[in-house]
Amino acid sequence: MTTKRGRPGYDLESLLLVAVKLFNERGYDGTSMEDLARKLGITKSAIYYHVPSKDELLRLAVDRALDGLFAVVAEVDNLPGRAIDRLEHVLRGSVAVLVERLPFVTLLLRVRGNTKVERAALARRREFDHLITDLVKQAEAEGDVREGLDPATVARLLFGMVNSLTEWYRPRRGSDHAELADTVCHMAFDGIRRP
Amino acid sequence: MTTKRGRPGYDLESLLLVAVKLFNERGYDGTSMEDLARKLGITKSAIYYHVPSKDELLRLAVDRALDGLFAVVAEVDNLPGRAIDRLEHVLRGSVAVLVERLPFVTLLLRVRGNTKVERAALARRREFDHLITDLVKQAEAEGDVREGLDPATVARLLFGMVNSLTEWYRPRRGSDHAELADTVCHMAFDGIRRP
């Protein structure tokens, strides 16, 4: 980061981080480019040098979250072996993505579909949900899932657990997301009851 | 509901339902009493006949959610038997509360603590979380929970699952919350893996 005339300089990355933090605090709709400029201590035109619009900042932010999640699914796409193991891999990878990209995923989960960018994000979320549901279905077809569970409901509850991290996980509590992923997978696959 | 001069009349209950729906759609901060009056087709003073402020509407709404959840915990408070069974009872009861009071719980989960009413709601949520964590601890002490799981994390993940209902559960999909509670408890206690 370089300073010019006593003011901090931002690249797109550091600007995006501040923007996402502000969107999460005040709501995307409730944050103007004026607010963002004030927070950054730069002019609006200095922001527009990096991005054409607030909408584009949102697009970059939610894509950061979604690209991470889709990359995890892509990893297992052509993996041999059982679907339930691929599902576990996806669950672990998703916990890692949430921990590493927490502000981005937090913003993604609050998107309600008021704009074209938001609707595109919701469409990708639905696509992701379908991929998870399909994995659960495959695992069920392979006989690895308890009978009588609805795959779509299972997929939603699994990601209800994972997504709840945006509500309560704080990086300062130690950044060992492997342990957290262990707990999520223990609960999801084997339950908390001692066998 | 009676009509006066061609306009619908509201009692506090029906007024509250419309208000909560509007708060959930537009955000509590983004909804004015003017907006609410327009939506109801009545004057602002007609609203003030029932409640002194928007804040009071929020308080009534989030308490509807919180009272339901605390009533479930109170039910098991003096119940004999094992903590893990009480935990299961609380989980089932909470699913029922979420299904029956969905708009109220949805609003509660979006509260961020900007006002006194919101901070009071957050304080009650934390108290509820502690009660759940204590139940998990007791169940662990009684040897009914898998070793090596952190009780606070387990409590948060369990309610991550339950609370996710506000994101995806739609009453029209059939109102059989017993089946939904079964799925949540199967996952939570025994996991989805076929034994």
C-alpha cells in the first residue's frame, strides 16, 4: 500500500475488503458510494478508478464466495469412489471456504434478489444446492445414506449447519478450520450420540 | 375482522402479522410507520391506537419467537431422564416453533442490535444458546455424546440446522413439522450415514 498526499492508497483488493465489511455492517442497500468513500478516506472518483459501480463491487464480492464453493464441488466432480466420501470432501472444503472468505460468504447469504447481480447470485446458490442434493441422492442410491431421508432436505440442513458459521464463527477463536470441519462432519455423518 | 367505511379493520394481532411480513421483506430499518400504514390501508394514527411505536411492534414480534423457544426449554427443565433425551425434545420443539412462528423467528434472526429492543432480543438469544450448550454439556457428562466434541460448537451447529428453516422452509410444502423434526434429529443424533 502506497500513500499519496498523506492519504492511503487502495488497490481493488483492499478496497473490496473494506466495501464488503461496510455492506455487512450497514446492509448493501443502506450503503452509498459516498459512505464508502468516507470510510476509505478517498474521493468517489478514486473508487470509480477501480470499479464502475457499487453493483460491480457486490458482483466481485459474491463471486469470491461462490467461486470458492464451486471450486470445491469441481474438485470432487471426477473423483472416483463413493458419493458419500465426495459429499464429506465438499462439506470439509465448504467449511474451509467459509472460514477463509467469511465476509464474502456473509454478504452472499444476505442477498435477497433485488437487482440483476443479486438474482444471478441467487441462481448460482440454487445451482450449488442442486449439486449437493444430487450428491446426497447418489450416496443414497449407493446405499450409504440412512433410509427415509429426503435428499433435498438433507442438503439444506447440511448447509444450514455450514452456513451458520457466518453467524457465530470468529477468526480470533483460533483459525483451525480442520477441527471445525471435523465437528461438522462428525455431526452430519455419524451424529453426536455416542454409539 | 370488521370493516369501517369500506376499509379493513385490524386488531393488534393481524396488524402485527402484516408488520412482520413487511419488516422481513424490506428490513426493519427500511420500513417506516408510513409504509406500514399504506400497506394496511389505514392511517398512522389508527396504528398508534394499537401500539405506541415501531419499536414496540418489533418487541412484540421477536418476543413471540423467543417466548416460544423458551417455553420449549422450560418444558424439559424439570423432566427426569437423560439430558440427551431432553436435548432431543428441545430440538423437536424448536422445529415446531420455527414452523408455527416462521415470520417471527425470521425477523428475530435478522436483528443486529441497533436499538434497546434489538439488544434485549440478542441477550435472550444468547441466554437460549447457553441453555442449549448446558444441555449438551450435561449429555456429555452422562456419557451420551461422542467424545471430543465442543459443547458450544455442537449447540451452534444444531441450531444452525434448525434456524436454516427460516431460509428455505415454505409452509406450502406441507405442514408436517413432525417429519421435518425427525429428519433434523436423525441427522443430529445419529448422522445420515447408514450404520
